Amino acid sequence: MEILHTIYVLGIEIPLENIEVKDIEKRNSLEDKTPTKTLPFLETKNGNISQANAIIYYLCEKHKPELLGQNILEKAKIMQWIEFANCEITRCNRSVIYPIFGWDEFNKEDYNRDNNKIKEYLKLLEKEFEGKQYITGDKMTLADIVLFAKLRFLMMFNLAEQLRNKLAPKLNKWFENIMNSQEAKKAYGRTILCKTPLKPGDKKKLENECGKNKGNKEDKKENKEEKKGKKEKKENKEKKDTKDTKDTKDTKENKGKKDKKAKQNEKKEKKAKEQQIVPKPIKPKEPYVPSMLELPRFNTKPIENNPLDSLPPSKFDLDKFKKEFPNSSNKNNSLDDFWKNFDSEGYSLWYIEYNNDPNECVTLLRTCIIKGDILEQLKYFKKYCFGVLGAYGGNGDYKIKGCMLWRGNDIPEEIKLIHCYKKMSFKKLDCKEQKDRELVNEYWTKISEKEKVGDLPAIDARYFF
């Protein structure tokens, strides 16, 4: 289910095919297509991928790499919590949750041991959410999607409300936020949190219940004979009663029939009045407008014999800068060094803004999809550039803009091939002008939601390199 959740978070469309467990022939026919002979699997142009974690990692890297982390440490932490969810939480699910549904045998020792471990894990996660909205920071990552998936059954069937609020209120709030999101509802449906925990049934109780339902053949025969005797006694009593009370019944039946007819006539009159329904006016169908999610993806290719490769060597080391600056604890000092070493002959700086149509960037999702499409088409241009292209603003009015550094002093061919190039404005910046320097510094250092670039908050800004 985390694959579906990831797809909805990414805002992409992938054709899905559901295959029932009983459809063995169909499953066997697909084994040759999967590298690990298991389902699910994802078909790509460069080959197929199987295993859920590999699929969601591939989708995030392709469509929204920021879900995998911004730097080496953040990426490692995300993988840390994914491994924790897949190993530790899943192991507890097997002994605590699986026996409830009959997916595994119940073992009392394993159940008690892992039930205590779950409580320890809750305390551990509660500390991790101190001062954070998500497991690794203030923005959702792939770790949140996987951790939610593995905790969901525990939250629904094992962890009672009182226990959750006592041991892990911050974790509980995080879970409810994701649970109530549209993406999670589409993937999982409705999630109802546990009030009273369910426990796996005792084998003896199950055997006793089965014994009561089965019975013996002799018991069945005796029961049939007893039933027949009871029926005969009842029939004899009814015959005697009918003889004694025949006259009184006839009079009561006549009165009852008259009352029934009167009631039936009243009901018919009411129904006749109710059936006089005025037909509802048919509303004209609104014209179909495709959403941004229905727009086709873009197949880009690297430019052969790229003219940027034939430019004279530059003293400015772009690769070194891209490694050091995003991971720098003091970005202002790093930018001071950048301006000292910047080569204005070999590289150029540009202010970029997307000139959206009316009602095009009304929602953050649609704005991020447009921004993501632009960056997706520049994936082979990464080695020649560095910068920030983000979504800024809010309250139904978002803007896509940023500052970019790239090889050469003109607008390269990769930029001109962007599908919405005509809707984008480019202004070349002068590294000698203080205003232009401050503009670059502002965009490259203020990428958090709490910070503002000009008058607009940075809602979704990321380094592109």
C-alpha cells in the first residue's frame, strides 16, 4: 500500500493492474518479468523493478528526489527509519497483528515480548518527534510514508487511545495528520484508530467453539426426534384450542379484517400523494478540463556533442562548490568565497520567473507539478548548473521563480527546449552589482518555509544540482 501512497504524494499517474492471489496462472505468467520472481513490480523503459521499497525509491528519485533527502546525512537518516520500520516494526506486526487475521500462528511468548517492544519503540519515536513535524524534520520524506504504513495496523488494532496519548502524543498527532491527508485516504481508505485492542484468540476456545458447531451424528438424530415430539404436542394443543375458541376467533377476525382494510386504504392514499414527485432539473455538464496530473510526462535526452563541453576551461570549480555549499553550516561565509572565486567569463547567473496563466498556480500542488516538470526536463543539464527554483507565496497565489548559475554566458539549448520556455522570463545578473549579489544570496540561503524571499515565503524551494 505504500506504493499507492507514494504515487499519490508524488502526484503522478501510473497504470495499475490488480491481480488476485487465487489467480495463480496470471501470477506465474508474470514471474519472468520480475527480477526477484515476486510481485509487485514496475515496468520501465530501462528494465523492470520489483520489491516495494525499490519501486518507491525509484519513483521518488525520478519525480521528487527531495523526498529522499537534501544531503548525505539526511538521506542516511531517511534510510535509517525506513529500515527501522521494515525490520523492527514489521517483526512485531507478525507476532501481534498477523495472528488476529489468521495470517500466522499465535505464540503467547512472542506476543508478550513484541507487545512490550512496541511500547519501547513508541517512546523511542516520541523522542525523535521532539520539535519536528515529521520524522526527519519539517517536511515529509519517504521515511514518513513507510513508517506510517508499518504502524497503521498497530494503530488500528493494538494501540488503544489512552496508551497512545500517554506514551506518544506527538507520534499520535503525526499519524493522524498523515491519516487525514487526501493522499493517504486514496491509498488506504478510511483509517479508524483503536479504542479497545484486539487480541489473538486462544486455541482452546477456538476448538471448543468448533466442537459445539460440529456435534455428532447421534446427537443430530436425537435432536431431530425431540423436535418431532415437540411439534406433535404443539399440534394437539392447537387443535383443542381451536375447538374451544372457534366462535370467539371468528368475531375477532371479522373486526380485524375491517380495521386492516381501513388502514390499507389510508396508506394507499398517502403513497399516491408522495409519488407525485416533481422531476429534478437536469444540470448542464461542465466542459471537461484536464488536471495537471493528466498532462503527459516529458521524455528528455542529453544533447549530443554539447557545445558547453567545448568552452575554454574555467578556474571556477563547479563540482566542488556543489558539494560544499549545500552542506555548509555557514552559507553566508561560503557565498563570500563563491564571489571571490566566481568566473564571470566561464559562467553566468540568471534570475528566472515563470509567468503563469490566470488560475494556473492557485494551489500548491499544481504549482509544484509545473515546477517539477521544468526541473525534470533539465535532469541532464544538472552537471552544468546549480541554483534554486522554488514555489513562493500562498493563499491561492503562488509564484515559481529562482536564481540559477550555469556554464556559458548565454541561454543554453537545454533551457530553450523546456516545453513552457516561452512563458518563462530570464534576466542575466551582474556579479559586480551589489543588488544582484544580494538577490542570489537571498534565494540560495532562504529555502525554509519560515523564511521569506522578498515579501513571499519559500513554500517549496530546493537546491537543484
